[in-house]
Amino acid sequence: GDGCGHTVLTPQSGTLSSKNYPGTYPNHTLCRWRVRAPPGASLLLAFGDVDLEAAEGCAAGSLLLSEPDRGIAHGPYCRGAAPAAPLLVTNTSTVTVLFNSSSHRSGRGVLLSYATSEHPGGDPPRRKPRMGQLGHLGTPQGHRDPHGKPQPDPSCVYCPAGCKDIAGDIWGNVRQGYRDTSVLCKAAVHAGVIADELGGQVALSRHKGVTLYEAAVANGLRSKRGSLSEKRLVFHKGSTLSPPERGHRDVLDVAAFNASSSWLEADALGQHRAWGAERAALGAPGRSWAAEPGAAAAWLQLDLGTRRNVTGIVTKGSSDGHDYYVTSYSISSSRDGRNWRGYRGSSGQEDKLFEGNSDSVQEVSNAFIPAVVARYVR
């Protein structure tokens, strides 16, 4: 219907909201979502926000959930008639979510997320997963090492698909951690620990805050620069349960760069400057690599010397005399330099288009989920 807002529906998890959320929802509108889990799995729905103008029988706007297979309805919900608990555990694989409104003056609308009882990396069936969609996370009690020193207590939450575009801000970056007032699952996408199109289990811990959180662009999201907070969130990849060291990066060595073409610039005095592939390394001083002007389907190739596990890429433009940067790109990889495969990410439908740079100054990071195993990357 015309009342649907941000919507991401996958078999394992998803996020949905009313139109204009968190702004005021429109008058006389309707949206119906049909949420389906795989056969044999049941649905768990988390009420992130239900802010519909109060009226008798929720006549100004309502949220109604039904289990058609069982003939059970939940709601209608609005202000003064809110859900009894933030999490609805069902025994069905199909739920219909209905939002509608009439004339009203205020209200943010609705924001919900869902997961299945068999979501990847999740809890066993019939256990309630911790849904971190809106950044709500219980404060860890902490534990002590054998010497009695307090240690941060790792926690796990489940983030549904579609967190990237929900309302709310994030402060910080994956290397220093995130301000604890950040939208948790949105920060997890920024950190590259989950793919927005899939969601997934997230491991994190709380540490002492830092004086200043630096902004960064990563995985299609821009975090903000932020001031001191009491606590910060640190996300963990794999089994690593310690925060990243300041300035540390797992950078792969590149044995050689190659390119489809390179630009030989001629200045006003007729002198030439080469923008060759060998200048493409991040952090190299002076000008970078640039393809020949007008070249179609230009590419830059990295030879890692041997097969490596590649988990992401960082790009930056060049401001050496020109404001040059790449706004979007795709990735292909090869194990032998002859047979190439386009990178499709976790969706698997078509080659993924990564969001690149919007200026020649700031670095932009993109994670590969799943990782690429290859010697050559283009």
C-alpha cells in the first residue's frame, strides 16, 4: 500500500517501517506486509517503535499482526494500547502485518524487525534472541580476570536485515569503536561485521569511552564525529575478543599492480607525468593511478603473490593537481590470472556495485561478506 516505508524482507530476517518514519506518518494510508519464514521455522517479531496517535479503538492509526494459519490476531496497537512485550514469539512461519491510518495530528509511525527461530548463528528454536535493531543493548555486568581486574563482557545480539537505512546516527569507526549512543545494528553494518542484506549475529563488548570519535565512511554509511562518552561499543570479528589496536590494520601486501591503461599527463610546459598503476598503493605520496581519459571499462589489478583471504578494500582519491576519485566500482577475482569471477556479495543475484568516494580526501572502506579467496583482485 501507499503507507509502506523502509522495507527489507528476507527469509531469515528483515526490517519494516511506515512511510516517513520517524517523521509523522501520512493521513489515510495503508500498508500490508506478509512475512514468511522457511518451512518448519517460526517467526519472532521485535517492536522497535509503535507511536500512533491515541484514539478509541486505535481509530487514528493502528498496527495489527495476524497469524492466518492459526486464526490469531495481535493488536490493534497504538498509544495507550501498546504491545505488552517488546518481542512477540509466534508458532507460525507466516505473519501478516497491517498498518493503517486515518486523520491524525502526530505520531512517528511504526518500526518493526523480525527473525526466525532458526536464523543463522542464532538461538535454538523457542529461545528469544536479543534483537539489537534499534541499538537497545543491556549493559554487560562485566567479569574479572584471575587477578581481579575488571574485564569487558562480550555480548551477542541478532541484527536483522535492513538496518542500514533506519533512522538514527552513529559516531566512530571500526578501529576505535563506536559511541554507545549509536544505533547498534547500523554501526555493525558500518563496521563490516554483518551484511545489511542478510543481517546476522553480532559479538560486541563495552569499553571505556574515548575523548573524540572520528568520522568514517564505510559500507555505504557515513559515521559522525562525536565527543566523549562514558562507554564505547567494540565489535568483534570471528573469535577475536579484544579491541583493535589504535591505528592497526590487517593490510595485505601487494606484489604488483597492473591496469587496463594509464594516463600520461602533459602539463602546460609540455612535460609529461605518468599516472601509472604502480602508484596505486594507498598512502603512496603524490599522484595516484588514473586510467587513460575516455577509456571504457577501466580496471586496476592487484597481484597478492599467492592466494589470500581478502575481507575488504579501502579506496581514496588523489588531490595531486586534480580532484580525482572513483564514485563506484565492482570487484572481480581470480586464482590463476586467467579465469575471473565477479563478486556478488551475500545476495548472489548479480555483481555487487560498491559505493566509492565522494571526494579526493577521505578514505572509504567496504567489507567483503563473504570474503574473497584469490591471488588476483580487480
